Amino acid sequence: MLMRLSLSFCALAVASACLAGDTKSGPIVIEEIVAKVNNEIVTRSELDKYRRQIEAEIARRQMPADRARELKKTMETDLLRDRIDQLLLVQKAKEMDIKVDQDVSKQLAQLQLKSGISDPDKFQQWVRDESGMSFEDYKQQMKDGLLTSEVVRREVGGRISISKAEAQKYYEEHQKEFVREEQVWLQELLLSTADKDQKGVEAVEKKAKDLVSRARKGENFSTLARDNSDAETAENGGNLPAYQRGLLKKEIEDLVFHESKGYVTDPIRQANGFLILRVVQHDAAGLQPFEVVENEIMDRLYRQRMEPAMRVYLTKLRQEAYLQIREGYTDSGAAPGKDTNWQQVAKLKPQTVTKEEVAERTRRKRLLFLVPVPGTEKTVGLSSSSAPGPAAGK
């Protein structure tokens, strides 16, 4: 096993010249192992890949330059930590025998349905174009995400308990935070009509009306939005922030501010498609009653406790893990007191001998077979299961 691991590290770390024994000019490094996490590794190219993904995501958000620089610096500082976190959680999921293959297939099927591409090859090419990674990498990333989420739910989130009394106490101590102007909380579902001819637009409108009917009959709006919406909020179930009066288009504001919780609008024609809105909550002006903000308070308290609980759990996984970090790299989530110093893989001495050595070993074995009996001139032959005893000299 050690031989196999050592050879795999060597193969990843040096060029073929190393394996061929050409060491006159030294091994040519083609990849650098940054960390060893149990039976897996983190490489420099991996971190570079994730760094590029972070930069692309920050650019996509189009945030102010100062905020973008600050966020990039923070995320780069935690780059190795986050990768080690993920490996530890995925390994834990395998240890717990968590299965998510069906969930992966379901999510890919939903994505394919949403893309409108029925041909498997074209769909995979679409995923490559949209994600900037191979289809297999995208699928693996989706699987790892589901595995880590399930571990976190079972091992951390599921053990956080918040009582109503705690929520009531928080409400009483933070009442100023719940004094608000009139506002509405909304969910959206957008069906795009981009690049559609008249017939295509009519088909989209028909689908929008069908979705409104399903939502009004009680289907979960978050699920409908996740599976059908073309808006960026689809992955978040279509949830939007709270809107006060004056922040929405007048025709939409006049519609939603007159309705109560649970109301679903008819499809609203927009320049880019058909928009469906659902009123999640309608807050009157002034101090909001505890019953109105109870779920919000529960969510706040949960998030406050989740992050430290998560780090405690990940520290425990680090303490139990075989973990080494190469000099020059830092795990910002390192477990206190744990030795993660880099250990070079020992060079393996070739197990070969000369013919003379073989002959000498054979001669010595023959000599050892004849052992003199103390105090006599006799000898006895010894096997691995026998030894001289009181009767040996008789």
C-alpha cells in the first residue's frame, strides 16, 4: 500500500525523466502537491482553477471595485481551507455511506429540461459552455456539493436547536430592528421570451398560465421557480429581498401592495418574458409583531450558531485526519496543536541483490541449520517451531 501511494505521488510530482532514472539535471516538476488529506491530495493547479472561478464569479456580480478587491483577498486567503473542508466532508459522507446518485440524476434532468435541449450531446456541450468546465467535472462538483450538504445537515445543522423562548428574548432585545416602513417580500418566476417568434411567445405564455394555476392550487412555489424560472434567483427558489413603496414599477407595486401573504399574480408581460410574483409577506408600517418576524428571527439565530458550529466540526475532522501542508501554504482553518508539517516521501531502495549475496545467504542458512548442543559435541537440526530442551543431548 505504501509503495503504491509513494509511486502515485512521484508520478504526479515529476516528469517521466524521474521514472526513467534520468536525474542528472534533477526531476522536472510538472505538478506541485500542496496538501495531503487522508488518501487524497490538493494540487497547485486545483487551487489555481478555483481561484479563476472566484475571479469570474466576482466579475459577474459587478460589485464596486473596493468591495471586489476585499472579497477576492478574503476568498483567496481561505482557498486552501475551503478545499480541505470539502475533501474532509466528502470523505465523511463516504464513511457514512451517504448516497446521492439519484439526486444528481434528478438535478441534471431538471437542468436539461430547463435548458430546453433534448439531445444529450448538445446538452453536455451547453453545460461545458455555461460552466467553463467539463461535463464530468460539473457532475462531480454537483455530487460533492450534495454530499457535503447532507453531512452538514446531519452532523451540524440538525443538532442546532432554537426554542421559541430564545426567539422571543431576541425580539425583545432587538425591537428597533423590527420597526419598518411598509414593505413586501416576494418570490419571482420568470419565463424568458428571448429569441422567440410569435408562436414561441404564445407557448411561453401558455406555460406561465399553467404554472400560475399550479401555484394557486398549492404546489410549492419555490420548487416551481427552481425548476422553471429563467431568472438568476431560480436556484434560491425565486426569493427576492424586501421592497418598500417606491422601489418597484408602479404597475407591480399597485398590484402586490394590495394583496396579502400567499397571493400569486397572473403572468405579467415584461420586455424579456412573462413574470409571475408571489407575496411571501406583507409588513405594515411600524413595529412588526413577533408572529410576523418569528421565522426571520429563527433564521438569524440559526445562522449565528451554524458558522461557529461548522468550524468546530471541521476542526474535529482535521484532528482525526492524516493531514500535511507543504511549506509556503497556509490552512486558515488549521486545528490548534495538530502537526501538519510536510513529510517528504522516503526514497525506496531497490530490492535487488547479486548472485554472490544469494549464495552467501544460502550458505549461512545451511550453517545455521546445524546448531551445537552446549557441553557436547552433538548438533541438532532446528525448525522454526522447535528449540533445544532438556532431552536435546540424550
